[in-house]
Amino acid sequence: MTPRRDYMSQLETALGRSPVTALLGPRQCGKTTLARLFGKRSAASYFDLESEPDVRRLANPELVLGNLRGLVVLDEIQRQPALFNVLRVLADRPDADARFLILGTASPDLVRGVSESLAGRVEFVELAGFDLAETGVEAWRQLWLRGGSPRSFLAETDADSMAWREGFLRTFLERDIPQLGISASAAAMRRFWTMLAHWHGQTWNASELGRAMSATDKTMRRYLDLLTGTYMVRQIQPWFENVAKRQVKAPKVYLRDLGILHALLDIPNEATLFSHPKVGASWEGFVIEQVLRALRPGSAWFWAAHGGGEVDLLVHINGRRIGFEVKFSEAPKITKSKHTVVDTVRLEHLFVVCPTTHAYPVSERISVLPVTQIVDLPARIARTGLAKQPLGEH
């Protein structure tokens, strides 16, 4: 079993200072396993709201939960949204001696319900699939191909992994979407999701997608928000700089789990991936997800100007504006225009991330970074005089 020490630490901190902690994330990312491992530390009371016996045990939830002490875990809480008001009452009791850990597959309605009912009483922890720090950097190719869902990544073979992802897609569309109270046909959502896979890494254009699906812009936006709210899609908003250029204003869209992207694109193995026309976009999405997991910035953007010039990812870390360019090349070319972009967007440093083996500086403010060193980014950025230090040193 892959240890998830960082998430265990996050849960311990959140439960220590808040009466309710919400552990949210996509289906099959390991929420239940993590909660059970954490609960073993303190003999937690556990309720699975997809289990009929557990649902019957909670026929009178305020009485049952109010008599418990220590950690109480409520799994799949989106099945019983009425429990949010009960938890609010219990969390406000002056003699409360219980801490509640609620687990759920996020949706816009679920997050809204938790935020409104438990405002000031809940802390959110977002769980995702495995990342490079958890799998080990030497497994980056397998993580890229199969994605971070534990059962997909840990499958015996690529074929087993692909079979699991196909089953996940079918279950998500046919069972999970209706259970989340979302009215969208499985066939329409599958078609939209597949089209979005081909749109991966591009700026959002609802009109173009709508024409292809014979649907309105509003419907396309609703589908996109649905997949974003369930952690299937990431939207990265544009950054605006006061420059004399016409800048891109639409967000870029990425499928967060690259294994799901590859299943939708019918990419079963590494050989097919490397020869696929979307390999560059897939690589970009993989690197962006790993950088965001390593740095955990409050917000992230991209910058692009019509007619040329872009930064794939832009973050603020301790007041420092850091940019990332993603290249699927072992020897990326750093053009003169890239130096101009660094000045235009006023980046303190630009990392060019690629599948090479060694880090090296290109200039004072531009460096090439191997994908295997993404996990070291927090330490690199924290160093004083980042731009002047040789990046190959640890």
C-alpha cells in the first residue's frame, strides 16, 4: 500500500482545529482507504451511507451521532445531505466531544450545501490520486500513462489498468452522475467528455463545442462545470498583464487524471501515447498537475497573447511570480521570444519542464527542469537568489 503521509498530516491538523473536516475528491481516489487508516489511530465510529444497515442506524441521526465520542466518519455523505444541518447542531454544542470526518465525491451542490450549513465549522481537505512524491519519481512514465487513481496505477498490466478506467468511466456516467442529482444523459456526457479530451490543453470555446454537439453554449458550460465540480476537469484562468498586446481571455481546460484522458483517446500503452498527435498536450497536463501538487499555490493562471507569447502556468509563491513552460523534448529550444515573455509578464523565474535527465540554467531567469525534480520545487523556490543558483545542486 502506498503511504499517503502528507494527507494523513493534513487530516490530523484539520481535525485538531475544526469540529468538522470534509475530505473531498474524485471517485476512487482513495478517500475511504485513507479515512479508515486514519480512523485506526483512535478507534473511530464509521458509517457508510451507501450501506443500508448504516443508513438504518442513522434513522435518528442527532441522537445517534450526539452520543458518540472521538472521531466519527461519515462516508458518501452526498447521499444524505440532510445530515449537514444535524452536524451544524452537534458542532455548536458547548460540550461536544466528537470530531466529524465527512467524505464525499464533490459536486457544486454538495460543496454549496457544506459551505452554507457548516460555515465557520468545517475545513476542507482535497484528496487526489497519486503524485510523483507518492509513487517515486522513477515511476513518472507509468503515472503519466495510467493516471493517479490507485487501482489504475497499481494494476498488474497496462491492459488491466485500461480495463479499470473504462469501467470507471461507465460507472461514473451511468451511476454517479444521477446519484449526484445531475440531469444529463450518459450518452451525451460521454460524447462531451470525449470531445473535451481532444480539447485538452486548449482555450475553452463553448460555441465551437456546442456546434459539434448540436447544443447551446449554456449546455456546454453546464457540462464543463459538472466535470470541474467532480474533479474530472481543471480550468486554468488567464492572467492579465498591462501590456500593449491582445491577451487571451478564455480559460484553458485540462482533464486532471491523465489515465482518464488516455482512456477517452483510446491510448492503451506507452508506444501508442508517444506516437499520438495529443502527446504534447497530454504531457503538458501531466506536468501542470504535478507542479500544482508540489507547490499547492492558492491560485494558478496561464498567460497568452494573440499572435505569440505564452506561459503555460503562472503561480505566486510567497510573493514571487514563477512561470512554467512545458516541453515534450529532451533538449528544448529556448527562443529569444521566451526571454521577451519573461520580461513582459515580469516573471522572477521561468522553469522549462521536460523529460530530460539534468537541470541546467539557460540564463539568470530561465532554467530547464527535469520532470523528476518537480518534487524539489518548493525547496528550490524557497532558496534565496533562486535565479543565480545552479539548479543541478541539491
